[in-house]
Amino acid sequence: MTTSGAPRNDASRAGAASLVALQLVLLAALILEPYGGWWPRNPAVLIVTGVLVLAGLIIASGALLSLGSSLTASPIPKDHAALVIRGPFGVVRNPIYSGLMIAGAGLVVLGASWWHLATWIALIVLFAVKARWEERMLAARHPEFAAYAQRVGRFIPGIGRWPEPGPGEQK
């Protein structure tokens, strides 16, 4: 890591690119996997799917827009980028991932299969790993990140907050 908290080697950048590629593959798989038949595709299923996918895409899109010049496809933060803690990022620390998880849940409802469920769980695990890595880099780069992470949940409001420092620990 450099003093700004950014990885300095090509292996870290390759790892970041691999995580992004895997994320795209999992999202594509949720769309392309064949229908599993757990339940019939009736109007109720289509409405639930539509609501979840639309809500997830609105959340993710709003978060993307709120990042402004800090936006990057990589989990490695951009040099000199501001820490965004307002808008959707004031509700959860990773609203893009939250939105994509919600949209993915809609695709599981539509796909109605073990494959869809397993793919969605893999996507959640990937987002958890990716978010932890990003957060370590953000904490190294932005001293105010720890206090933010103690107030704001990771993917769900209030859940996944960092613990308060104990007695004698540095704030």
C-alpha cells in the first residue's frame, strides 16, 4: 500500500479486475440461467420480480450517480477521490452492491431454481469480500472512514457497522 491506502502493485490491480469480472459473470448468469420451475411464472411472480429488479436498479443507479468524480469500476479507490457519505451512502456504505443484491433477488424469484439461488448467494459472498477489501483501503486513505463505518451499516441500514473502539484503543 502507498501512504494514500492504494495498492501499489499490479497483482492488486489484477485481483480487483478479477473481482469485477466475476461480479459481471454472476450477474449475467442470473439473467441467462434457465427457468427452474419451483413455481409457475404467473402475474404475481412477474410483479414481485419487477418490483425487486426495479428497486434494486434504482438504488444502484442513484448510488452510482451520487459518487460523482469518485466513481470507479474497480474496488480500488481513485487517487484524491473524496469519501462520499451522503445520499444513498448515508443509508448504507455499499448501496451499489445492496441494489444489485435486491435486483438479483428478483431474478431468483423469476428463475425459480437452485442454480439461481446458488448464483445469488455467490454474488452476495463476492460483494462481502469485495466490500471488506474496499473498506480497508478507504479506511487507510480517509481517517474519517472508521467513524462513518461505526454509524452506517454495510449493506442493510444499521447492520454490519464497525464496532466502537474499546477503552485504550485509538479512535
